Amino acid sequence: MKPLAIFGGTFDPIHIGHLSVAWEAAELLDAEVRLMPASVPPHRSPPTASAEQRVGMLRAALCGQSRLTLDTRELNRHGPSYTIDTLYEFRRELGDRPLVLLLGADAFAGLRSWHRWRDLFDVTHIGMINRPGVDACMPVELERTVAPRRTEDLNVIRGQPAGRVIELMVTPLEVSATRIRELLAEGRDPRYLLPAGLFDDPALLAPYRGALMH
Ligand code: ATP
């Protein structure tokens, strides 16, 4: 069965790093990938752009293709959105269909700070995406938990609903939203680090222009 893959993040703003790795992950897994913006990220300072503004940018970025789609369910919830709760919701909807949570290497390395992180493996696989330029040192306890779950075989992912970890080797792109926010706040124009659709409407990038940096 074709897996459903979930790629969560703040997307403040969505950039070509997100899009390219999500696209390549979709190809490698032969999956539909849903980009899922977080409302109140439990471990982060608040985003510069509002939820509505981030959704506007995502819509503009995803226009014209159907492999990467948008899922705004976490924005419709009140209070902090824990990934584990969302994934249980997906699991109820999907039956036995494989579910893959896509995480950049930096996000994966920080997994132990997530609410009920060990329970994630009951409901989802994890697809770890390589990411250059970030300090993604794997804590020993995490590596120990994950080691027996690792597989390099995509058929294993397709053949069971949850429980395994696979490394997805995608084209490395050293792009981050932090850097893009800095450039925009300085009045620079990082045109080719962002999807073209974000320049069609000047209102989309307005929250970052001249903004105080987070
Ligand atoms: P910020 O700089 O604000 O922390 P970010 O660029 O890391 O933002 P997020 O929205 O926080 O973007 O990331 C969402 C997910 O995308 C995370 O799993 C992150 O690891 C992954 N990700 C972001 N940029 C890249 C990239 N260039 N390569 C691989 N994974 C990435």
C-alpha cells in the first residue's frame, strides 16, 4: 500500500529546502506527502508569521502539483499540538496503511524532548532526512532505541503500518528558514531560496521585511 508521509514544521517561511526534500522523499517512498504546519510548536519560540500567513505561503508554494499537499489540522486545534496526538488521529483514519513521519536530521536528533516520543513507533514509521549544516549529533539513548527498528528496505516500510526507521538520502540543501528570515529582515531578497509563488503577492513575505529577528 502507498504510504502517507507527514512532514511537520513551522514553515516560517516554507523554503526550497522543505520542498525539495519533501518531493524527493515522496519519490523514494512512492508516497503522498502532507506538509503540516504546527500552530504552537511545543519546543520553539513563536513563529514570526501568523498561522494564517504561513498557510498562505504554503498554498502559494504548493500550487501546480499534487504530490505534496497541505494539512492544516493542527492549526484548528486549541493549545499546544503534540505530534503524537495528531499521529493517533491519522492512524485512526488510515487503518493499516503505512504512515511515515518525515524528520530532518536535526529534528530527529531532538526526538527525546517530544511528548511521549517512544509511543510514536506504535503509530508511525520515521523517515530521517539528511540535512547539511546542522549540528545533528545522535544521543546514545535515542540510537539505542532506534537501532533495532532501522531498515534500509523500502518494502519493509510499505509492508507494515508503523514501527521502523529509514534514512532517506536526498539531495543536500543547506537552507534554513532562520537564514531566510535574517536576509528578509535586512532588506535582502533571497529570491531563489524561496518558491517563486511567494513573490507573486507582496503581502506574503511582508511579515519578515524589516521584522525583528527571532
Ligand atoms: P528554522 O530555521 O526556523 O528552525 P527550518 O528551516 O529548520 O526552520 P522547520 O519548519 O523548523 O524549518 O522544519 C520543518 C522540518 O523540515 C524539520 O524536520 C527540519 O529538519 C526539516 N528541514 C528544514 N530545512 C531542511 C533542509 N534544508 N534539509 C532537510 N530538512 C530540512
